[in-house]
Amino acid sequence: MGTITINVKDEVEEKFRKLASALYSGKKGYLGRAVTEAMEIWIKEKKQKEMAERELKVLDKGFNLGKVLVKKRTDIYDR
């Protein structure tokens, strides 16, 4: 396990501690669990945003699907 020393606004810390304590019943290690969960969510969101941006660039670039070999739908399906 790692140790991180950070500085946050007092009002944010107070709200975070109260919520984390309520969710984890104030048991030993509740703050670490809450911070770990918050960090995991943040990482997941950032990765998702990065993937979406990358895929949008691919879509903007476009796809080469080759020539159109079929002129009509009936050429594919016999109905």
C-alpha cells in the first residue's frame, strides 16, 4: 500500500469525511477505502474519456470500405 499526503479545502475534507464515515459506518480504515474508491472512479472516468476521444478521431478520419459492388438490395437478397 502507498501513502499519499495531500492538501484539500477544509469544507471538501469535512464533507468527504462525513459521507465516508456514514457509508462505511466509521469503521477502521473507512477513509482509506473511500479515497481508494474515489480514485478508482476518477481513473475509470479519465480512461473512458481518453478512449472516446481516440475513437472520435478515428471516426473523423473515416473508413475506406472499398468499392460498392452491389447496386441494389435485390442483388444480395432473392425475394
